[in-house]
Amino acid sequence: MPAPEPLTLDEDKPASRKWLKEVLKPARAGLREALLVSLFINLLALAVPIFVLQVYTRVVFSHGVSTLYALLIGVVAALVFDFIIRQARSRMLQRVALRIDVALGRSLYDKISALPLRTLEGRPSGFWQTLFRDAEMVRNTFSGSAAVLLTDLPFAVLFVAIIYVIAPPVVWVLLIALPVFVIVSIISGRMMQGATKGERQAGIGRDAFLAEMLQGRSTIKALALERTIKPAWEDKHADTIERALVRGGRTDMFSNLGTTMTMLTTIALVTTGALAIIDLRLTIGALIASTMLGNRVIGPFNQLVGNWRNYANCRQALKRLDTVFALAEDRTERSIRLSRPEGRLTLEGVSFGYEEGRPPVIDNLSMEVKPPGMLGVVGRNGCGKTTLLKMMQGLYAPTGGRVLLDGGDISQFSRRDLATWVGYVPQECFLFAGTIRENIAITDPEASDEDIVKAATLAGVHDYVLDLPDGYATEIGEAGSRLSGGQRQRIAIARALLPDPPILLLDEVSGNLDMQAETALRNTLGELARDHTIVVVTHTPVLLRACNNIMALDRGRIAMGGPTQEILPRLFGGAPRPAEANAEAAVEAEQKDVALAASAEKSS
Ligand code: ADP
């Protein structure tokens, strides 16, 4: 059985950076301009040392005041120009950052949205969130100080060459110091990498825990779990703090080391220069100018010590993004525009497993359901009913066999087509913050009021909505939190009905409905089943009785299946079908776990 696509970092796999090229494309011109401007900025850095050298050689000893003024005007003009082009470079880099941000944010969103559900479920939500932090890291490296630094470094060679010309006795100090800076940078990168990775992982763990706590806040409150949960939270929080401290400690250590090394290099330059002046091999002006230039050389190398970790982090971020951008996507493009299908759903020897090496959850299952028809699916918890529905909607690709829609393998249809043709109401209905209208029309915001009201009426929620002071404009709060479970469920049903899909899959949707709503739903489904295909996972007799056929699942296989009038009595061990008039008693009698009856039937 093929395993779901792994989401691991493969260090040896050559990275495909096509996505990065695409992302950098709109920023490329800006980057080139910024690099060109950096060239001028670095050349202008020569202005002050040249000024100092000239003052010492042409002004101080020869009392050339007019030369001094000329030099002063020249150097001030150079500094003003330097300020202007530095400002220009900042703006260019801001534009580059903006373009990278827009392009990368959009590509990443599109990529994550296009990933199959199983791939998304394969990692905690924190993992997907931190990818956006990785995107930020890439943006900062390509458009921030790290990028500027890379443009400054090559000029070190030029400046060292100039120092060699104006002050040969001191140049060897730099020739020794610079490689030391590079070695320390590499060591810092290595030492920081582990610390940064640890901090990142601890952060993901803590954020995931926090997200879960917030999601389960009502359960935590209801069971007063604050104290039970606190030690786990504190562990995670402490771990994050500890790792941040380790990382911060190392960052500070290398930053301080860089500062000390910078000062040591200046001292070495001045000491060597002073000895050379005593030996009359160097002038004071040349020493001052070369010290200034030396600092200009060391500055970027000092920054390199701090920034190496950013390059290493960016490399890691790029690798993670490479892995994600290389993942297979759901089909997003339709190859041909097909008309609305009739609604014949066929499963041919379909199998599915969540984990390799574990027994399949759906095991070689074959069946067909077509309109007019309503199929009831029953079975004990965990027997694979939800998984089966998700496969019918194309959310999970079978690991064996095929799912066909009107005879065509559904793997060829785009996600959007499948979502339009196969309506799916999951057990846990998720609504989005916004109005009731927006939620019902979320798949088609242009839907007419008439269609929205029709869907809401079919779902049995129209009267309730009309009763609200703001009607369809009522804000339902975060994830629909201002609504009751049953109201949420009915709005989710209306949302699924809006595009009038030929196939409708409902997973335990009556769990939160009152008896009246359940009966209304049964009537709606019975009506729809005349020209739609309906598959309903349910244990309630009210809905089961409206089905034409019933299929009992057991460990991913069909334990029993056939027309309702045949299967329903067998599910209840041949008990007489309760009279409709005695509905309440009937519900009580039938609300035993029908799945248990199904398996009992199977074993007998
Ligand atoms: P049912 O809807 O019949 O209660 P499900 O289809 O939800 O059952 O689950 C079938 C089996 O698959 C269960 O044993 C469950 O533990 C397992 N399962 C469901 N979802 C996942 C998942 N995302 N990852 C791993 N196992 C899962």
C-alpha cells in the first residue's frame, strides 16, 4: 500500500529552486539596481580616507589652507551624495522586499491551498504556519542587511589593495585578521544552527499546544482542566524560553567576540603602523587613512559573524520551502469542462489506509449508488464511514481501486469541480466568521438571494434566520461560535445545498438536530433523493427509514447491504418496525447502536 507523501527534509536531494526563481523574478530588476548603487556607495567610502591622507600630505606640512577648503568642499559633496544614494538604496530594497513578500506570500498560500488533505493532515498546523516565517526569513535575507553585506564584501579586496598601495607595512594585519573573521563566522553558523533549530521546534510545539488549548477552551472550562493542563503548558513554555536563552547566549557571545576582534585588529593596525612610522617606512597620514579603510574592511566581516547564522537559517528555510513546493498538489486545473454529472458514484475495489503497515481502514470495497437514491451507511465507531465519504468526495485518494463519477475516475477532476458536484457535510461543521448569508454563499458569493433562501429553506434554517433581528446579515462570530450546534449544522447543510450538487454526502448530520429538525431534514432528503444521489452516514432510524438502501460497514468492508425494508429489520434483530404514531417510543427503541446489531448479524 503506498504511503502518504512524506514531508521530511531530504538533505541529499538536489533542491528544485524553480519556485524561488519565480518569486524573485519581479524583484530582480530592483535587486540589480540596489547592487549597482552599492557599488557607488562603496566607492564613496574612499572619500574620507582620501581626504585624511590629502590633509596630512598636502595641507598640514605645507600650510595649504586653500587646498584644505577645496578638499573639504569635495568631501562634503561626496558625503551628501553618499547620503542621497544610501536613501535611494534603502527605498529600492524596500521595494524588493515588498515584491518578494507579495510574490512569495501568494505562491505559498496557493501551494498550501492546493495540497491534498492527507498531506495537510500529515503535519501539525504549526508547521504550516511557520512556513510563512520561513518566507519572511527568505525575504529578509534577499532584501535586508544580509543582501547589502554580500555586496560590501567583494569591496574588501579593493580596499585591501588600496591599503597595500598606501601603507604596505600594515596590510598583513588585515591579511591575517580577515580569514580569522571568516573562520569565526563559519563556526558561529554551525553553533547557532542547532540552537536556532531547537528554538524553532520548541516554538512550534508551544504554539500548537496553545492553539489546541484555545480551540478546546469550553471543554477546559467545563472540566476545570486549567490545573491539569498547566504543567504541560509550563513545560513547553519553559522549553521555549530555555532554548531562546541558549540561542540568545550564543548570539551575544559571537557578537561580543566580533567586537573584540574588531578592536584587536584596529590596535594591531595602529601598533604595526606606529612601528613603521618610527622606522620611517610610513607617514602618519597613510596610517590614519589605512586605519580608516581597515575599519571599513573589517566592518562587513564583523557583521558576517552575526549574519552567518541568518544565511544558515535562510538555507534551512529554503530547504523547507523546497520540500513543500515539491509536494504533489490536488488537481487544480480541469482538462476539459464537463457538464453536470448525472450523479452515479461507483467504487471499484477501493482500499485506503492512513498508516503503512496498519490494516486498511477501507478494505477492497465495491459498491454503486445512483439517482434516484439514498443510501444509509451504518457501522460502529471507527469502522471507516467518514473515511469512505471523504474518498467519495475525492478528499482522500484511494491507495487501491478507483472511485468513479458517472463512469469517470474522479482523480481526473479538479478539486473545484468535485466540490461543486459532490456536496459534503462533515460531522464537525466548520463555519467562518462573517454573516449567515456569507457562510451559505461561501462557495458562490454571487449567488442570488432566491437561491440562498431556497438552500436555507431546504436545510430547515430559513425560518430561524428570518426570526433574527439582522436576518441573513447576522454575524455568527469566530467559527460560528454564536450559533448552537444544530444551527451551525443546518447552515452547513444549506451551504452544501446551494450549488445543487447531483451528489450529497452527509456525515452524522442529525447529531445536533432536534426531532422536528430531523424530521424536516428527512423530508428534504427524501425529496432531493428523487433526482439526486444521497449518501448519509447515520444511526437515527428517522433518516434510515427514508433511505432506499442501507449498507453496514465493519472494519472497512461491507458487512451487510441491500434495500432498507430488508436490512433495517435485520439490523434490529428482526424487531417489528415501530409504528409511526408511536414515534417517541420508536426512536428510543431504535437508537440502540445499529452497528452493534450489524456486527452481531455478521457473526451469526
Ligand atoms: P467512523 O467514521 O466510522 O467512525 P473513521 O472513518 O473516522 O470512522 O475512522 C476509521 C479509522 O481510521 C479509525 O480507526 C480512526 O482511528 C482512523 N483514522 C481516522 N482519521 C485518521 C487520521 N487522520 N489519521 C490516522 N488515522 C485516522
